[in-house]
Amino acid sequence: MFFRLYFIRLNYNMGKHKLLVIALFSFACIGCVETLINVTVFPDGRYHMKIVSRGDKEDIDNNDFVHPYSSEWKTERRQEENDESNQPVHILSSESLLNNTNLLFDNDIGALRYPISVKFNKGVFSDTYILHQIFEGRSIDKKYPTLASALTKPTNQSSELMVQTEVVMYCLAKSMDDIDSQFEIEQLLKERILNHFNGVFYKAEEDGQLLDIFKSNAMESVDMISIPMELIRSNFKPFKDLLPVQYADACLESMRPYIHEANVTIQLNDDSFKFASALPGAILKSNADSISNDTLWWSFDLKDFMNDSYTIEAASIVYYPGRIQKAVVLGTLIILFVLFLIAKRKAIS
């Protein structure tokens, strides 16, 4: 299930609607990306991690789920034919041998973060292994609750336009906070500006003009939601005597990563994940969905980390029976020797 971008062309003249591009969140069942993450933990605490994503080219390349890219990782791309649909399936594969904690990649605001760690504790009688991976929550309810609702149930055009309004307002507010260090703007003025933009969107909705606000000069757009540049520039003008000259430009630039974050969240709605892991020894505990042939399995998608983080946890232990037996024998001999000394001392006295 995912959002697909549609384009509406309205050809009118003399002041009427021109080309309009609007992201209509239409749910469909094609184009989904399936990602399998396989982690094999070795007895020395190192682990082999392999990530394989399968889907159509557009969804593989949209960077909602980013594979690690560095000299430590071997990355491969290939294409297969889908026998059922006769459509090509694009496959992106990345693998590496790792140890300890790994952030996997340095990313900007917006991309899905999924750091992993494997802790290896070597003991005298046993070794323990603790696997921990987090798919960081997107906090959608907190950031844009209307989008949260749109992602889980069908929406009409009015709701879709309100989603875009909500996302743009969130990004605008965050960008104004971010550029505080560049410009000394009073909080009261910031609130006035945000109230002004809220009023603009409210009036546009009331007059049925929201579609015009989100129009684009481009025939196509990769992003579901984009910044209404013209609207934002024009509505900063009433405050031009109160703001620095470059304030509007800085604000628009600062909005980009937040808009990207919202688009990544929308694109993640068509992704599904499976995580498989094999650890040495016996499993002590895990929150896996299932286990098959000593392999732990988890299955999840956006709804599982829509707000709070989705956590993968497992722990195992390897015992050394020979060492334990030797320790028991040695301990027994020591105890017997001590008892012998005590008995001998009593006999002498």
C-alpha cells in the first residue's frame, strides 16, 4: 500500500486555473519494496549483516530506506524478471562484516535511522551475546496527525490538501526555529507570522483555493509534498519592514530537510521489512515474532515505527561444560582438603 502521485491538468484561459500538480494520496498494491535484513553473529562477537531490498526502480531509488554506503560495505545492484507480472524487479544488496555498535550511515534530517549493536561478553564459564537494533520512530502523530490518519485509511481530495497544509505549516515552524541563531526575531513576531500563514491556508480552504496554493510549474514531481515557494515568499512581504532582508530565503532553505522528512515518511508506507538473525548458543530471550531452524524472525512496516521506535532484541549464551566440570571437580577437591585439615586438627587436639 502506498501513495502514488497523480497530475491534474486544467486548461482554462483568462485568469482561470492553469496547470496544477497535486499529490493525491491514492492507495495501491503495486510498487512495494520488500527489505530483508539478515544478521549472523559469530562466536568471536563479530557479525555479518546483509540488506536486500526488492522492488521497482523508482521505489528502490527514492531513498526512503537508505542502504549503508562506505568502503566497508559491498553493494550490488541487479535486475530480475517477475514471472507473474512480466515486469522487472530491481534488487539492491549491501553486506559487511561488523562489530560493536554501528550507526550504518551518517544521515540528515528525514532518513530512516536503524542503528545496530551486538555486545559480546566473554566469561570463564559462558559467553553471552546481546543483539539490539532500533528503527527510529517517525513521531507522525506529534508532527502531523492529519497525515497519520491519511496513511491508515482512504482519504478524499479535501483531506489530502489538508495533509499538505499541515505538513507545510509544521516545516515552516521548524525552519523558523532553526534559523533563530542567524536572525534575532522576537517570539511574538514569529507567532504573528505563523498565525498569518494559518489564516492564509484557512481562507484558501474556505474559498476552495487550496488546490491553487499547491500548484507547480513542473509537469512531474518526485516528491509527494513540495514547498509552495511563491506563496511563502509573498506572505512574508507584509512583515518585510520587521524582518531581515534574507529571512524569507533562509526560512525556505531551512524547510527543505523537513519537507524531505515528510516525503520519506509517506514513501515508507509502501515498504515492508523482515529481519532474520542467528546467534551462537541457546537463546536466553528475544522479542522475535517467530523462530525457525534456530533463526529468529521479525516482520514489520511503517505502522510499527510510525510514532515510537521499533526495537529488535535478542540475547543468547554459550556454555563451556568442560570448564564447569573442571571447576566443580577442583572445588570439590578444595572442600575435601579443607575438611581433611579440620578433621586432622580436631584429632590432634
